[in-house]
Amino acid sequence: MKQVLSYVLFQMIVIVVLGSTTVYAHPPQSDNRVAKSAEEICPLLIGHSVPDVQLTTVKGKAFDLSAALSQKHTLLIFYRGGWCPFCNLHLAELQSIQDELRNMGYQILAVSMDRPDKLRESLNEHELTYTLLSDSAAVTTKAFGLAYEATNSNTGTLESFSGRKHHILPVPAAFIIGTDGMIKFEYINPNYKVRVKSEVILAAAKAAIQ
């Protein structure tokens, strides 16, 4: 437990780690740009306010992010899509800690480029009981400074799952956000194979409300 808390403290001090060697302690707030690579993003950081944006639910209805955040403490996840095996493993891991987060007063919101019908497939296939949201137009991903251009063989899959041809992906990210709309903790890593561990999320979530 001491090791986990030390890791959380490190994250809160350093703010965000991008890759193994690049640390952005105070990058500029997001300007809605799309980076050329995952390593070049300029994300929102701890202490920044969450932008006022809308997403889409699995039923195709508008979802006001700011309104939802004002209701509960939130773990906000950005993932690549239901086609990504690393994302699916992470979504399943989040399901395993949902009850603990709920008991602390948290909700889980997970955002991807997937259009609503693809979100429903993910919910059913992986038996997820938290909220998946569509950002197929990449508006929210850009507003958080997580957007970059996909240039590999994933582009065809992206078009199929998002219904768009912009070929934008989010760098996978986890944000803990207070009811005041302020970012309290985050983990962002351009290596999509590496995701924040559930024990770190739980420790950070507890620390954010104490």
C-alpha cells in the first residue's frame, strides 16, 4: 500500500508523464489541436477545469459532461475503442473496482471514438455496468488535448467503429475529477499497452476526496 501511495504522490507532484522520458509539468492548456503523434499531445493537467462539452450516449442522446460531473466525483476514462484488446482488458479491470468507487461516491464515465451501436456491443460483450460515451467527432478528445492522428493500419477500423474519416485517436487517459469540475489526478501514457492499475486509481480516488 505504501508503494501505491508513493506512486500516487509522484503523479500528483509531476502532474503527468508522457512516455518514459518526457515530462510536461506545465504545458499550455489544450487548444483543440490534433497532434501528429501520441508523444506530442498537450493535455489538460491537474488543476485545470474540464471543458464544457457534449458527448453521446449508447441510445444516441446528448450527454452534458459538465452537468454529469457536478453530480458526483468522477473517474473519466478515454480509451481507443472496442476494437482494441488493451482497452477491453482495461474496461474489464475498471468493472472489477466499480463497487469500491461507487461506495466512495464516484461514477465511471468511459469515452471513445466508437459510435453508439459499437458502445452497446462493448457493454454487452464485456458485461459492463458503468457508462460508455461516444465522442465519434473527436470534439471532447481534442478539448482535453488528447487527440492525435492515427497513421497506421488502424485507420480502416477507426472508420468502421466511429463512422467518421478523421482518423483521430485519443491517447488513453484516466482523470479523477471533483464535483467542482477540476482535475484532481490523471494518468496519461502514449504507450497504449500500458494503463493505470486499479489499485492506483482507488488510492488516488480516496486521496482526492479526503
